[in-house]
Amino acid sequence: MLIYGIPNFKLEKYVVKRRTKILEESGIKFVQTFEVGKDSSLNQLREKHDAMLIATGVYKPREIEIPGST
């Protein structure tokens, strides 16, 4: 998203790539086109990981129900 969604004059592509590489080298894994409920259940993900970032990729903001988020 950062590579294609933000123009170069606001955030250069090489900066995003460099930071992504640093994150990957520190052990962070980026998974794209993953469907919760199809590829793995939310409970399976919770059991396997200490933390998750779920980026839904919607064009319009919308509320999602997350227990304990309010």
C-alpha cells in the first residue's frame, strides 16, 4: 500500500523499501492476500502470534467490531 498508494513527492519508494527490509530483518513477516476464516481462523492466528496488524484495504473507512477496542 505504501509503495503504490502514496505519491513519490510525499514518500519516496526507496524509503519504504529500506524500512520494509529493516522490519523483515528484525523478524516481522508480511503476509499479503490472506483471508481470515479461509486461510486460518482468527483464533488460530491469536494462538500463534503475539501481535497482528490486520489491514483490510477498504477504500472507505468503516467500523469493525473488535472486542475491547472501545
